[in-house]
Amino acid sequence: MNMIKTLAGIALASALAVPAVAQDPTFFRIGTGGAGGTYFPIGGTIANGISAPPGSRPCDEGGQCGVPGLIAIAQSTTASVFNNAAVQNGELEAGLAAADVTRSMYLGEGKFEGKEHPKLRIVANLYPEDLHLVMPAGTSINDLGDLAGKRVGIAQAGSGTQVAVLQMLEAWGVTRDNMDEAELNNSQSAERLADGQIDAYFYAAGWPVAAMVQLSSTKGMSLHSFSEADLAKINGIIPAYIPSKIPGGVYEGVDEDVLTPAVSAMLVVSSDLSEELVYGLTKALWNDNTRKLLDNGHAKGKQITAETALDGVAALGVPLHAGAEKFYKEAGLLK
């Protein structure tokens, strides 16, 4: 089995090492997140949009409008931290990742001090990920300090959500020492909450989140709405998390607008990828065919636009990939 895996790895590495020529496939792996979240369906839509497998019909004949010969695959992962590390190490060609985690990992700051990830490059800002603090229906808290002594889902290890949530909780005096934390993905968290095994859980994602839609329509749930003062405090701790809002009615039984912090989701690639390839996939990401896929897929797809692709990128401190930069300059979106 190890021999098979090794040979498969060599074959894939060989395919990625040379540019695509007529009908030669180039495999392209995109790290996403758990199946119950938002990264996975959005990553799948992006993979579909940028792919044009060998032998597929030309774009102008109703076929694939992606990069000729490219076969992109969305892989379910534990999200931001894993995706960025895998892009840095060459285990993935691209990944979806939260802006704050991407900055910290690129620069080697905070939790990642001394562990720089210098190969990380941005292709696009995608959409805001709203932090959901989910609790059983009919329950509420005043602020994060009320979670001390509770059973709390802090998202899975390897996720940007967990990194940020632990920073937020600490500012209210809540740590692993005085809460019963559970490292779970979104689907697991929703199941545990429904079964009464946890009292609350955090998950940052673009709404609507599939697992929460199911939870709200079956067992029911409530969402914590942060005060403006608490949102300002969180922004001071993690500048990438800005005040946002989950509109009332997104989830059954949650009828009022929910104030919450949000962070941008980014499409990240490796600096090892050629300028030609990344130029091609950036162009494919913003063509009319991918636009239709995004508009007709997950609700957050409509917020993924070329006009907002560079929002916040310059301030992030992580470079654009040269191929993406070339496209944005040609499109008049970057001077």
C-alpha cells in the first residue's frame, strides 16, 4: 500500500511539475473544510469552474471554461491551518483559509511564531465568514465569560476558527482550564448540541451553514448576538475579525438579526505554482461560466465577485501570486 501511495505521489508530482500541453492533464488539489460547512461546497464550485479536463468540449461550444487540461479536485480537510500548511508543504496546490490565520502563518506570528510559511500567496478574497456561536433553542448568554464551566465546542484542531475563538475566550477569562472544550467539526458539533452533550459551539463560515440549517429545523437552536462593545473588543484583539451581521430568517427560529464578528475567506496557492497556471485559473475563476456556477450554488457564492477580490488583500501582508496579479492588472482591477 505504501508503495502504491508513493507511486501515486510521484505520478501526481510529475503531472504538476510540467505545464499542461495538448490533452495532458494537470491535477490541482484544493483544500476546503468539513462537508457540513461552507468551504467544501464553495471549493467544489471553484474546482468545477477552473477545470477543463482533457477531451472536454470547448467553452464556446457549451463545454468547460476552465484552464485547458486542468482537473481540479476539492478535498475535505480540517480547514484553514491545515490547508495553509499543506500548500506550504506541497501537499495541496490551493486551499481556502481565513485571512487572519493566513497572515499569522505567512509572517510566523502569534501561535505560529517562528514558523513562517513563506510560500503562501493570495489569489482572491472570497467572502465574509461569520462567527456562529450556537446554543440550544431558548438559551442565551450575556457575553463570552458566561461560557466558563460549560461544555463548549471550539471547532476542530487545524481550523482557523479554533485559533481565533481561543483568543477571544481568553479575553473574557475563559480557557481550556475552566471550560470543558470539545474539538469537533461543524457537523459533529451540531449533533452533540442536539443530543445535549455540549452547551454551545463556535463555527465561522458563510451563512447559511448546512449543518445549522438542519439543526434549526429539527431540534432548534439560538445564536448569540454580540454587543457592539464586545465586537469592538474582538476587533482590537484580532483586527481581521470585523463587525458583521447574520440576517434574521437565515435559520429557522432565529428571526432577529444577529451581530457577530466575521473574517474574510481567501483562496490561497503556493508560490511554487507557475505564473502561467495561476494566471489561467484566476482568469477562469472570474469568467462568465464560473459566475453562473457561483450564483447558482451555495448562497455565499453570490458574494464572491471580481470587484471584491482584492478587498483587504493589500493590508493583509500576504502577497498576491504573480499570476493573479497579472490578471488583475490586465482586468483593470489593480494598478
